[in-house]
Amino acid sequence: MESHRSDQLLATRVAPRTRSQRPMSDAAAVVVGAGPVGMLAALLLGRLGVDTLVLERRDLPETLRPVAQQPDATDTMSRAIGIMPPSLDLLGTAGLADAFVDAGVRVATAYVHDARRVIGRLHFDGVHPRFPFVLSVPQARTEAILLSALRGAPDVEICSGFDVRAIRHDSTGVTVESAGGDRVRASVVIACDGSRSTVARLAGIRRTRSVYAERFFMADHHDRTDLGTDAHLWFTPDGAVESFPLPGGQRRWIVQLPPGVDPRRDEPVDLERVVCRRTGFRVDRSDRVWQSAFAPERSELDRFHSGRIVFAGDAARTMSPIGGQGMNTGFGDAAMIAPIVDALLRDPGRSLVEAWEQYSAARARAGRVATRRAAAGMRVGTMTGRLRSAVRSRAIEAVLRLGAPQLARHFAMITIPSSSGAA
């Protein structure tokens, strides 16, 4: 498919160029940020024939490989693992669904426990005709698959080591400048540069942010349990524990921390002791391969666009990672942006403002529904105390007995409002 270029702005690319060789006129679309959402947006644009340049602050290697972190080196961010069926549909449009399914673990059942017993089950076997499961894939592997696909995409180029420091846009395009003085020019910029978005700050868009009181600690272990490929959630009077299978014979454990404990400043968390006390499962500290502490937050930009700049993923909004809604919502953003950009480049007379307003309304609505669900799930799961825990157990039993199929669709994000066929 032939790439679309604005004659006023875009130069013909005759060979791959390094960053230092770039002219000012560079691409039809620039994506800022090579996280999962930014890379998927670039892939979808490339498949539509849109000449796309990805700018990434980090120095990316030729391939990304998951690197085992020293167990005592605590990351301070949550890392996504859950890919929902609507997102697998989207990845399928980029030709990647099979690669992801092959790389992940299919979670078909989630067990819900209280401190004494199993109080219910969620089965995902009826939520989707092709993907009747939630796929567990570490974010590092997700990024590796997407990066490999980007390396082979004919209409997409990646420029790593580009730290955005200035953006100027006018009626015909956007100029993006790096800290080192490199400049690129595009018709449209898609900002996927995370919750501390530099692009949003440079565009003067305010972000409303609130941090939840709950704190969590999680670690990936070599799995020596008999939990298999199922997910398990424990809601106890002392706090929640979640456990998910990972590829390669590993398992992720997430524990809610007691009030006042913050592993970002306090002593290292004895996650294994907490898991044993709340669940009865013994997990060996020596089996840790990665760990992270996080404080959930929610945030949203006042608007999702500014001139020729549009925001997606965490750059547009964040939500509690409990429930795995955030990255999947960002994938839905990317899926809606790509055809809009393609249509704008095909028809320069089309109203840019109207197109971005339609996108903003649809994706703000989807994001707010996902954010409310994530917050509600965290609120229910993190209630402590014996009385409240007993009431919660009875309520969960009743809900799962009466509406388990609908609740499974809810957690699999099938029911999130969408304008792109995905969450």
C-alpha cells in the first residue's frame, strides 16, 4: 500500500536514515513513545500505508529481551501482564495475535478465595469465540513482540535516543525537537509517552491526578506450586493477594500492604511471609526473579488533543492496575487513532478538530468506565477487617452464583464501550 504524504511537509524517503541524517520534513505521522500503546499505534498506521516515525527517549536495542532483575532491586512501577480478548482482536489486525497467544499463558479460570475457602469461580470460556481466555504475557515480552514487528514494517521507522524537549505546531504540521537539537516534522503527532507525558506538559494541557491510599508489592517467582494456569485471588481480613501464571514456569504474586507501609522508602517487603500467612502457600524468597512496588493512581488530561497532537494510553489517562484495564484501554485508543489519521491524510479538507473531538469523546468514555471498574474492583478487594471481609465473602458468593458469565465478560473487558471494536 502506498504511503500518504502531505506535499507541503513530507519528503520522500529513499533509504533508511539515522537520527543525525534526518531532514526537517520527515513523516506523515510521528508517534512519541515506544511503549506497548505507541508501538501498536505505529504498527496500525504502517499497515494503513501511513509513513510513520516512532520517537523513543530510551536507546532501544535491535531486539528487546526480558532481563532478569536483581531480586533486591525494587522497581517502582506496575508492569502489565493481562491481554484481554478485545485486545487480541486488535493485535490480530496487526498480524500478531498468534505470536502473542504462543508467547503467553491462557488463563481460562479465576478462583476467588477468602481466608478459609474458595468462594467462587470465574470461567472465561464463553467470553469470546476465538479467545475464550485472558492471556498472561509479561510486558517485557509484549514490547519485544511489538518491537520485532516494527523492525520489519516497511512504512515505520524507529528513532531511539530522542528525548523530546520542544514542540511547535501550526496550521500545516508539527515540529518536534530533541534535547540534542535534532528536529523532525510531521502532519500529526500521537503522544504515547506515559503518565508523566512531556508532550502534554509542552502543550500546556493540565492533568487531574489522585493517588489511592492502598500500596502493593509484587514479585515474579519460579513457580513450584500446583496452581497451574489458573488465576487465584484471596480476599482476607488482613488484605488481598493475587496470583497469576506467567510463561516459562513462573508465577506473579501481588500483595496488598498494611497501612503505612511503603516499600519505596521502608525496609524490603517479606512478600513470601505475607503470601504464606494469607493463603497458606509457601513461596521461596530465592525463587524471586523480579519485583516491583506501586501506589495506584488515577489521572486524566483535561483534553485528549491539542491542534495536530493527540494523546493515547497512559499519556491520556491512568487507572488502578488492579484488574489489568490500563494497557488494554490504551490499545483501544491506538485502534481508533490509526484510521482517523489515515482519513485525515487522505482528505486534507476534513475537519481535524471534529475528528479529534469524536476520538476524545469516545475514548474518554471508555477510559472512565474502565477506571471506575478498576477502582471498584480494588475497593472491594482491599477491604480489611473480619466483619467487612465476612460481608464481602457473602456478597461475592451471591454475585458469582447469579451472574458469573456476565461478570467474566466484565473482567475480560468485553463490555467496555468502544468505537473501534475493542476496549
